[in-house]
Amino acid sequence: MDTLYEIKTRIITFIEKNEIYVKPAAKFVLLLMAYLMIYFNLGYYAKINNIFIPLILSVACAVVPMGLAAIVLGLYAAANLYGLGLETAGVFLVLLLLSYLLYFRFARDKGFLVVLTPVLNMIGIPYTMPIATGLTSNPGSSVSVLMGTIVFYFLKGIKANEQALLASEDALKTTKLHIALEQVLANKEMWLIVGVFFFINVIVYIIRRLAIKEAWKIAIAVGGVVQLLLILIGKLVLGMPYGIPGLILGSIVSVAICFVFQFCVFDLDYQRIERVQFEDDNYYYYVRAVPKVLVAAKEKQVKTFNETKAKREEEVEREIARELDIDPKNLK
Amino acid sequence: MVNEEKVRLMTKLAVFEENKGKKTIPIGDYYRSDFISKNLLLGFITGTIAYFLLFAIWAVYQGEKLVQRLLALDFGHIIFLVIVFYGIFMVLYLTICYLVGDYRYRRSVKSLKSYKKALKRLENM
């Protein structure tokens, strides 16, 4: 356990010291995954179907605020959907606009959750999200996770119906519109997941705030088990008995990730190095405020216990120095 | 001669201004009622736009059924439903806007109190 704490402290110290590089790098990796997910699965618009576009956009968005990066990512996805018709891209843009109007007006800093949720969905471990947000935030932030889930299922539905959307080139535009809207309004699986995620988020939030021992661990375990059971029952009731091994495996991995997350985040007093400038009547100040935890980090010290051996060596050194007529310090 | 204590205090204040203060300090310029009213007004505009977007989505999705109702000259019933749902939606949404605004204002006032205290201490140094 001590080794784990040591590793944790080292990682935190590394992040604190190199925050200026670590933060954009993490953002870059997340955005790159999201952009590549769109590029490989939804690259319907030939004019922008070039691998350099997602690469350049992920580099550029890594240095801007996450809210703006999420908007650019959304527009890139909409541009790709335009290849299937204006209707599909339009429905997607309306979804984004709705989420901005109703939620992101209040919480612009939660944009990364909308990007992270579809990425984790793609990997098969979206069940991490409601538990992790319940642990670290209030139930309000679950809205970002729910929006990310809706975006993922919409895009998944569009991918599954690409043939119908491409074939209905000559058909009525309302057919395309209807197919696109169906992916949100008539997607039972999506609404099941959205409902369960919201419920789990609230449950985890309530349990981890209880004044009991190991509240965080209990919250993760209860959240993980209840989530798995609810989705399983929901799938069976709704007549969708597929993907169950993936669901069970994904839930187990998600709970494991949440335990690691809890270990890393719990009682973590994260303080970063601050660089500030100010002035008074006499001076200009350029201050670099370093958190005490970094300064106090001890370096390893080697202490020799075998004193007799060390003493003997010292005596030999002194004798040689006397013979050579030099200062014994020069021999060290 | 640099006054170390003063530098320490000024650094803390500057760090606050650079981070949390960016959102908090502007809220301090408002009275509580003005801040919440502004939030509600913005909520009313965005909520109305969002409701009609949602209505448009529903109308397009329900296409045929809606046309049948319109053909049956059931205008009154449809308009009544649209207005009732608009009312319910806005009451819910504006309540959330009110609660969020109130919570933010109270939280900002709390941190601004200590900020102002620190500023006064700096002035007296």
C-alpha cells in the first residue's frame, strides 16, 4: 500500500510541477480520440475527409478552453454528417444548440464531460462516468454526461442507418429527417441508459456525502452493482438481450477504474504553481508561488550504518594523504 | 525594503483575482435581486427558444399525425396544449435558473467578504 501511495505522490508532484505541459497534453489525447472516432466512423463528407484535419484540430483545440474545444468538435461532427444530408447535420446542430441553451449557459467548464462520455462509450466503459461524476461533483454535472450519452447514441444510430440515409437521396427530405429524429426520440436503449445514469449519479452523490466510514468505496460498489442490475433488467424488459457480456465486463472494468480514481482523487489537495504579477507604490512584483507540498518533498538520503568500515576507509585516506603531502579532502 | 508579509498577502489576493475571482468579483457589482432578475430574464429568452426548438422537433417527428389533427381543424386543442406545456416547461426551467442564480450569488458574497477583508488589511499595512 505504501508503494502505491508513493507512486500516487510522485504522479501528483509530477503533474503539479509540469501542469503547463500535462494539461494540454491530456486535452490533446482526449480530443484526438474523439476526432478520430468521428473521422473513422462518420467520415461521410468527402471534402473534409482528410486525416490531417482531425490532427490539426486536436492540436489547436488542446490550447483553448474546453468549452470552445467541444463546440469545434461538434461543428466538425456536423460537417461530416452533412455528407448524409442537410437534415441529419441539422438535427445534430439543433441537439447541440439545445444543450447549450438549457445547460451550458450555466456550466461552461463541464464541456469536457460531453466529449469524454462518447469516447468512453466507444471503448465500452461509459459506466465509469455517472459514478465518477457522482464522486467528484454535484448531480447537476450529470446533465453533461447525459448529453454526451445522447450524442453518442445519436451518432451510433446514424452510423447504423447510413445505408437508409444514403439510399433516400431521391426520397422525400422528411424521410431523412424522420430517420435522424428517430435516433433520439425513439431510441429506447438510449433513454434507458440516460435514466439509469442519472439515477446512479444521484445515488453515488448521496452515499459519498453520508457520514459513514469508507463512504466513497461504498458509493462506488453500490453504484456499480445497482447500475449493472438496472441496465440488465431494463434491457431484458425492453427486449434487447444483446451486448450483455460487454455490459458485465464494461461494468467490472468501470468499477475498477472508479476505485483507482477514488484512490487518486480522495483527500487530494491539489495546488498548482501560480505565477502572478502585481505592483504597489514602490515595486513591481513578479511572483512564482510554489505549493509547500512541492518544497517539502524529501529527497532520498543514504545513511551508512556500517560505521567501522567507513572509519577505516577514512583512516586509510588520511594516511595516503599524509604520505603524498596533500589535503585529505582532495581524495574524495 | 520589501515587506514580506505584504507580498504574501498581495500574492494571495492576486491568485484569487486570477482564478476564482474572475467569476466572483463581477457578481459583487450586483444587488441580489438584480443578479437573479438578470439570470431569470436570460433564462426566459433561452428557455423560450429551447421550447420552440423542442416543439419543432416533435412536430416534424409527429408529421402525419399532426397534419391529420390540423385537417380535422383541431387548432384550438393544439394551441391549448402548446401553451400549457410551454407554461409547465418555463416554470420548471425558471425555477432552476432562480436556484442556480441564488446559490451562485450567496457563494460569491461569501468569498468576496474575505477578499474585501484582506484588501482592507493590505490598505492598513
